[in-house]
Amino acid sequence: MSRVCELTGKKAMVGNNVSHAKNRTKRTFDANLMKKRFFVPGEEKWITLKVSTSALKTINKIGIVAMLKDARSKGFIK
């Protein structure tokens, strides 16, 4: 499975490793993802999502129901 946040769509970025001699080689900056279980009160069930840590902070702020609604409207989840 790809390393993409299921709620925000965050994924890996591409950049450079830069040595002391300024030599540049390609590298990827992976998103900080965690597998987390959430209880959705409206559906009365637990769901497991792969979410970024910034998405976890947003869930703590606005709630899982609002975050799922926003992700569905943006097309990240069905």
C-alpha cells in the first residue's frame, strides 16, 4: 500500500541530499504516517486509517466526523 495519508492526501516529496561539498543526490521526504483506529459515533463502529500526524492534530481539533466528511468531499476516501 502506498504511503499516502487517507484523510489529507499527503504523500512523499522529492528533494536533494546535500553533502558538505555541495554534491546533490536525489532523495524522498516521506510523510509522517501512523496507522490509527478511530471510533465513529454516527456509524457505531471502529475504523482503521493511515493518517499523517498533522491530520491527527486536526482530528483532535475538529473531530473525526468532520474530518471524514471533508475527506469524502475532496475524494480521498469513499
